[in-house]
Amino acid sequence: MAPHDIRRPFKRAAISDQQKRRELSLQRQAQNRTEAQLQARRLASSILSFPNHNSDPQPLESLEPLVEEIVEEPETDAAGDITEIDIRQAARLKGSEARRWFASQLMLPEWMIDVPDRLVEDWYVFARPSGKRCFVVSSNGTTVSRLRNGSQLHRFPSALPNGAKTKESRSAQSYCILDCIFHELDQTYYVIDMVCWAGISFYECTAEFRFFWMNSKLVESGACEAPSNYHRYRFSLIPVYGCDHEGLQTAYTGEVPYVKDGLLFYNKHAHYQTGNTPLVLVWKDETCSQYVIDTDNKGQVPNQQQVVLELQDNGQLVTSDDPPVVLGCLNATFTQETGLHSGNLVRFAVNDGGLTFVDGKLEKADLHYVGKVHRARAFADSYSKIIFQYMVRNSPLRIEHLFASMGTVSEQGSNEVEMVG
Amino acid sequence: MALEVTQILLSAQSVDGSVRKHAEESLKQFQEQNLSGFLLSLSGELANDEKPVDSRKLAGLVLKNALDAKEQHRRYELIQRWLSLDVGVKTQIKTCLLQTLLSSVHEARSTASQVIAKVAGIELPQKQWPELIGSLLSNIHQVPVHVKQATLETLGYLCEEVSPDVVEQDHVNKILTAVVQGMNASEASSDVRLAATRALYNALGFAQANFTNDMERDYIMRVVCEATLAKEVKIRQAAFECLVSISSSYYEKLGPYMQDIFNITAKAVKEDEEPVALQAIEFWSSICDEEIDILEEYGGDFTTAVSDIPCFYFIKQALPALVPMLLETLLKQEEDQDLDEGAWNLAMAGGTCLGLVARTVGNDIVPLVMPFIEENITKPDWRQREGATYAFGSILEGPSPNQLVPLVNVALNFMLTALAKDPNNHVKDTTAWTLGRIFEFLHGSTMETPIITPANCQQIITVLLQSMKDAPNVAEKACGALYFLAQGFEDVGPSSPLTPFFQEIVQSLLTVTHREDAGESRLRTAAYETLNEVVRCSTDETVPMVLQLVPIIMMELHKTLEEQKLSSDEREKQNELQGLLCGCLQVIIQKLAASDATKYAFMQYADQIMNLFLRVFACRSATVHEEAMLAIGALAYATGPDFAKYMPDFYKYLEMGLQNFEEYQVCAVTVGVVGDICRALEEKVLPWCDGIMTQLLKDLSSNQLHRSVKPPIFSCFGDISLAIGENFEKYLMYAMPMLQSAAELSSHTSGADDEMIEYTNLLRNGILEAYSGIFQGFKSSPKTQLLIPYAPHILQFLDLIYMEKDMDEVVMKTAIGVLGDLADTLGSNAGSLIQQSLSSKDFLNECLSSDDHLIKESAEWAKLAISRAISV
């Protein structure tokens, strides 16, 4: 039994830097884990509380009618903090903030400016109904549809799960959220996607799975039947085709009970992702849409292509993409004279100089100032939209190109696709 | 056979390596072939007075090693093997051992007493060998002194091996009586007295009951105090060791003896030989430890584990005499103590104790120390200047900043001059250390009056950077001071006073790392650690310079990988350097990844950095492994889904890390990195999950793995499930039963000590995070049905830990979150179960009214989810 060592640390910091590194790492990991969990919960709680606010005393109807409703695709915003807002707060948002929030809940297609790889293998196609894009939420014995700007379109009983106060008692869990287009002519909700059904979320499911589920469940529920007391509007499924030659042909020229507004392409493996996604694409030409070229407020096609861009602090003009694409720059004197501020949305006409591309990338645009944009509008145009509109006016991506691309793929069995752009 | 063993044992100690090796082989073979016979002949050898000392001693050691091992798993095996031996064999061995205590050969007795203690350590908890203590005590009355000495020594070892609760009080009383009698001044043999004093040190843990009895306690204390005055140094030293042990075990009983103890310790510090004086100072340091702990609990939360021991303020009462005694020791420095890592002398112990006293009493120490400082700090004798400076540095933690800041404002300039100009290395070392303490405790955003101002900032930095060129020990302290200087500016905002000097500071630190003598006094390590802190504290203004540091550190790391054919010594140095560089890169990556702008700029280096880390792994050393692993976690966080491309090359090292049971820190860090990778790759991690889950499940089933790694492994289940969602299905049948049995273990804590409760809460948190991740992972899936069978148990677990009333805030937050996740994912399927649970009512309400924002937030989530699930 030897004497016991009693040496104590001398002139040493109480904690070693290595220990500090470990602890800071653990802190960061714990923080990241909490954030991952919160994100999952926030998604769910926004779905859960969605119907609770459909009796909101401050409806956002004042924003309507939106002139650009049908002609323009809603564009996402890149303003991160607004998307973080819980829907309970969102119900209190007004104007452009409300629009931003609700728009950010929908999956928004990019415009097809070139043909994606493996169109035949990986993509679905269907004819998009012309109408109002909206979320339909059924819960607590009622059904509410909301436009992408958050305003309420209809409040009605439906045969969707828990969509009407019927005698058969439904589980409260049975809420559902559908992504629809409301078609005015036949007063029908065309279901283009399913976000939630009977309490099960489909956010993380592939399009293939969602479409399969949607087809079987919607019919089962009786929502596709003719309107009745407990079912004010009819819901209707859209025939979805695999994007082979025949499928594309059918979607493009086939008879449908609604007015077509272009074709939608869905990647089979894509999850339901809020905001802009390149895994859903929209394409149109005169054959399948009345609205190929953007119209102005009076419904006229302007002589020159018009684009809406957002003015930045440094005078740069950017698109709504994340990260934004810079299309030009305003000098300070001009900004001052016109009374523009950072964050303003500004409309420009594309001059004869057009858009210049280098290596397939947009390098510069010959722009001419038109004026500020109506205040109700929340977003600048996206890059893909500007390019698509430009191509439509100059060298459009035609249906033949789409057919041709699948021809080469299937014949050569390779992934190479001739670029059209 | 017996003769043969003697020869083998002697050969095993031969100077001839091959003979030795052969003998060791033979022993091993013998042990494997016939354990009983092997142990019998060893004990016979040890007991036989006719045999040579060397073979007897080795026989005893081999016997001891057959009963115990450091490594826990191995120890358990050895214990089981001993217990399964034939009773007759064991009795024969034990008889031999006891008989050896009577031997006249000291080495044989001493070895036997250790072996007896090992056997007792195995058998007493099993209620075997009940006659042992009786037969030992009967030895005490034997005439030969050496038998008495050996028996006391045996009792000492026995008390060290055996837990107090397996010895009945009657035996404890008899052991203590024998030991204290042996310590008594009337004991004629100093060997017996020393053995008894050392035995008491171990037996003190058995004396709980005796210390509550005034008469017995008085007797023990009197004998111990008398022994501190014994003629033999070793007895005095051992007696002071007993006092030190008593000061922490029986703090609350010391009141009546403090005056006497002060006198004894003061005398020892002043006059006695160093080993004794050091123990005397240690007594006071130990009292400080006790009072600091008690006072910290006073200041802390009264609702949790209030200590039942009050503070008796012994230090405060002794202060007027204690401080001068300690100050006197400060002048007894040794010439080169700062250059000797193992040094521990009177001045060092006294200064350390002074620092503890300052932490114990706070402001009261200042007026007692200041005159000493003022008197000595300008003296020509370096000992006086150094002692004064050390005293100043020692009292900087404890007293309030209000007291200290005015003093520091006066002293700062003097210190800077001394650091730059004092001729003595020792004085400069202590001055730089003191500056570091000033910055550590009195500089930072929470201070009312800043001690670093625009007026003196430049001078401070200039002097510190200059000192980084001084001797390695001084330069190391200067780096340390710079570390705390930077730390104090950590939350200063976008513009830091360090900005104008940032480049110069970084450059100087890099220069230090290249010094020829940077291996001395831990200098290189200090320089990199300071660089890390400077990086952590960089602001928007200086972060571009951090980005420039990336290729520089990468180049350094690259250089270490180019060195070839290293000696083992060089290899060790290379590994150490790689550890420092990986650590530095980790800090840089974490800093740059925190903002998008710098993250994108950094990403250009990601491929090359990852390549370097992989090469570091190829060198395989524990500490490098850990640092590179930590750095890779930071890199995964920075790169996000792109990290997938590194997985094919990285995976094998990830697996190696998860298999590293021995260095559990490495294993723990790797588990954390799995979490980082899950969050970075999300569903792309799926192809690697089979392998990862297999390793994690193996880790959990292993009783070799340090328990601290288990909670993070459970959390990691949650990370994986959250990343791969319903694909976790195939792991449910393995993961759920493990979670369930761990949950059962952790739901009851009655009778556990603080440390156990803390661990239990960590374990609960891990289990709950796993449940959260699994529920959330399945939420998007039609396979939620698979989770329904587990719901009753999980709800029951939540109820149980709620009823135990000892969960901490972290567990509370996670637990109520799990309730929400369960309700959200299972919905009406679990509605009635949830309604029946206590958690959905009392616990939820308690959380909803919590002051803790995070708990409240989770509770609101749970409330929302539950209301959905149960409203029909």
C-alpha cells in the first residue's frame, strides 16, 4: 500500500480544447437533431391546424380577383423566414405575406425548357385542366378550398373523409388534403395530387405511389359522384399516362371533359415537395392551351415579352429562383428617379436584343423598363418561365421535339437526349 | 510436479529471453490444461518456506492475476471461473494462503495478503469464506510481530477490495478495533504501526457507524492525530493521508477537531519533510473541495437533490491563519519547476490550495493577500516576484469582479511590462499565466466594466505575440492568455476589437507551430488550440481570413502524410500533429458551415479535405481517428446530400469506429457522426443502414462497451428512422425490444445516487429520441400500423418516468414530444390508450405550464396532436 498521489492540475485550464471540440460537436448535433424533429412536427401541425382556421373572421378575399390568376403560374418565393411560419399565424397574415405562405405549401412545376432524360421510363404526363389551382381540405365535417394566395374559394360539404357532417361518425384523424384545379365550366374539382388522405400524409411518398392511392381512394369515398346535399361539388380524377409515345399523344390530343391548359409532367419518383421543383414540369403550345403566351391585364398579348423581376439592394434585377438568377441591373440615379426600392417587383419588356445565351446559360437580357407591378403580386418570374416565354416567341419547344426525344432514347437505349433550346 | 513449477517460475524471471518465453508458455499451457492443479501448485509454492523467495513471489503474482484483471469483461470471466472451482480445491488454496501469513519471509507474506484480499473480493459478496475475518483477527493476538504486521496489511487490502455492505457490523467493529490499536502510540513495532495506519486509510469507508458514535470517533481521531506526530516519516505521511480521507468522507463530523488539526497541519507545513507537508496542505485543499461543492448546491436549484450536509465554513474560520501559512509556501519554489511536467512541490501545492480557498470564501481573501503581493512584487529576488504574481493569479477566481477589476486595472500594465522584460523565466511564466486568468475570469461580454479597452488592446496583443517567441513554457502560457482573450470577445457582435490584429495573430500562431522547440511544454498543442479559439471567435469581418486558413492547414496535414518510414517515436508525434490539424479543420469547417456565404466558398475544398481525412484514417491511431471523425461529422453537416459521394470510401472507417469498444470516446464520436450523416444524406443513407444498424445493435449487446455510449446509440436509431422513414421497418423487430428493455431498466431509480440518476436521464433521453425519430419517420407511411403494438409500452414508460419525479428538463421536453409524435402518427388507433395514460393529463398539464420555453413548445405540439387523436 504505497502513498497516494495527491498532485493536482497546475497552471492548466480546467477544460481541454479537445474536450471543448467534442462538446461543441455534440451541441451542434443535438441542435441539428432538434431542428430535424421540429421540421417534421411543424409540417404535421400545419396540416393539423389547417381546418381549424377555415372560419377565420378575416378572410383574405379582398385580394381577389387576381387578374393574373389563370394565365400565370404561381411562382415560389425564396424568403425563408416566411415559410417557417406556422399556419396558425399564417391565418393572420395579409396581402403578399399570406400569398407567399400559401403558395409555398403547394408543389409548383417549373416550365419545361428542355426535355428531361428518361422521359419514357421516369415520367407521367396528363392534360392540365384550366382553372384555379387550390388546396382542398376536408376535416371536422366540412370541406374548404383555398386558393394559392390563402383566400377561401368555397366552403362546402363533400364526400371526402370527414368532409361533411353525416350520421356516420368519422374519426377526427380522417382529414384530407388534395391538390386540385377548380374548373369553372363544369364546377368540378379536378384532383391533380394528394397530399394527405384519411390522416395519412403523402408528403414523403413518390408520385407513383400517390397517384395509385389517389385513384383507388377517391372513387371509394364517393367524391367522384354527382353533387347532392352532402356533396356540393363533384371531384374528378384526371387520366394519367406513362410518358411513352402513346401516352403523350393521348394527353396531347385526347378528348377530356375540361378545357386543357397545357400538359403536366410528373417524375414518378418525386416526393410531394413544397415550392418550385424541376421534378414536375409544365409545357404548352397552341394545340393544348389557350394561354401559351402571357397576356396583359386586359387579356391582350403584348408585342414584346414582359418579365417581372425583383430589385435588390445593389440594383440587381433577379428572378424568384433560389438562388436567384440575375438578369440585369438598374443604376442608382434611375432607381431614385422612378422611386423604386429594394424588394420592389418591376415589369420590363424584352427589347429586340432579346436574351443572349452562352453555353446554354442565359448571359444577358435586353430589357426595357415598363413600370412597377400591381401590389397584390408576390413574386418575380422564375427563370424557367422567362426562358419558356422567350422560346415560345422565338424558337418554341414543340411537341415533335418531345416525341423525337423518346424516339432516340428507346432506339439507342442510351440516356443521351438532344438538347432543344 | 511441485519441483517442476519452482523451476518454471524461476525460468520465467530469467534474463535470457528465450528461456523466459518458454517458461511463460509452459505456465500458460498448465493453466489452460488443468486450472485446479495449476492454482493448487501455485498456492503450495507460495506457502512453502523451503522454496526460493523469487519463485514464491511470482507464484503469488500469477495466482493474483488468475483472480483479477483490469478489463471488466475479463475480470468477470475470471471471477466465474474461480467460483466454479471444486470447493475442496478452493479450501486447500485458501489454507495455504492464510498459512503464508505466518511465514518469516516478508515478500511471501506481503504477496499472500494481496491474494487473500482478491479471493475475499470474490467470495465475501457471495457469502462464502465466512470464517476469513475471524481467523485473520485471531492472528492479531499472535506473538510474532511480523504476523501481526502481515495480518494488518491483509485487512487493509481486504478493505480496499471489498465493499462495506458485504461485511457485517460486528466484523467491522473488530477490524477497526484491531487496526486502531495497531496504530496506537503504545505499539512498539513501527512496522506494525505503519501497516495499521495504512490499513485504516482503506478501512475508513467501513467506519460510517463508528463515526456517528462520539466516543469511538474521538478515539479514532485522537489516534490518527497522534500518528501525525510519530517518529517515522512514513507513519506521519500515512496518518495525514487518513486525515485527508476523513476530510472528504466525514466532513460534517470534523468541527470539534479543527483547531487541533490546524495546529498539526501548520506545524507540518512549516517544519516537516516535503511528503508530509504536501499531505498537510492537501487536507485543506480537500476541505475547500467539500465546501465549494456544498456552497454550489446552495446556490443552485434547491428542488433537486439538496445535500443534507450543511456548510460549516471551516475555511472562512481558519482564514486569518490559513492564508499566511499558504503564502509562506509560495516562496519555496524549485528552480526549474515550470520545465518539469511531473513536478509537485510545496509552492505548487500551496498556490493551488490558495486558489481553492479564494473560490471557497470569495471577497474575504483579497485584503489578506494584497499586502503580500504589494510587498513582494518588485523585490530583486525572483522568488518574491514570482510568489507575489502567483498569489495574484490564484485569487482571480472567487472574489467578485467589483473587488478585482480595480486591482487588475492597476496591475495590468505592470504585468505586461514584467512579461516583456523580467529577466527570470519563472516570473514570466507565472505572469503570462496570471494574464490568462485575468482574461478568463474578468473579461467578456457579461462584465460591467471592461478591462480591455481600445487604449490597451494593442499593447496587450503586442506583448502576448512577442512572448510567443520566448522560451517554450512562457510562449505556451502566452498562447493560453490569447485563448482567453479571444474567448472574451466571442459574442461581441459583428465587429470585434481583435479584427485589426486578426491576420497578425493567426500568422504568429502558425509561426509558433513551426518552432523547432514547439514539442516542449505542450507549446504546439497550445498554439493550435488558441488558433481554434481565434477561429471560433471570428466575425463577419474576419471570416474571409479563416477561409484562407483552409488550404494552409490542409497543406500541413498533407505534409504529415508524406513522411515515410518513421520510428515509433516519430510516428507518435506524427499522430499527435494529425490530431491537432484535424481538430483545427473541424473547428474551421464548423465555423464556415454556419453561414451560407462562407459555406459555399468552403465547398471548393471539400473533396480534397475528405481525401486527406481518409488518408489519416489509413494511419490508424486512436486519437487521430477521433479527431478526423469529429471533423468528418462537421464536413457531412456542411456538405449535406453531396456527402453521399464519399460514403463508398468512408464507410469502412465508420464501421471501424463503431467497433472500437476499447476507446469508447472514438465509438461515441462515430455514433454522433452517423447522426450527422443521416441528416445530411436523408434517404440516400439507406444503402449503408444494414451495416450501420448491425454495428449499433452489436454495440448495445456488448457488455464491453462503456455505458456512456449507449444513450447516443439509441438517439442514433431515431436519426436513422427519421432519415429513411418506413424503410426502418426491417429494424423494428431488433430495435424495439432493445429500447423496451432499456426503458424498463431506466424507469425505476429508487435508491440510485446522483451519478446514476444523471446517467439514467441520459439513457431515457436517448430512448425517447429514438421513439420520436421512429414515430416521425413512419408518419408519412401507410405502415404506421406496425407501430401500434408498441404504443402501450411506450405510454407506460412515459407514465412511469413521470411518476418517478426525477427527470431533468431535457428528458421532460423529449418525453412530452414523444407523446405528441405517438398521437400524431398513430392517431385514433391510439386514442383510447392515450386517454387512459397519466402522461396525457397530469404530465401534459405540468409541461404546458412550464417556464421552460422548449418544454412548453413540445407540450403544445403534444396537445394539438392528442386533441386530434382523441376527438371523435
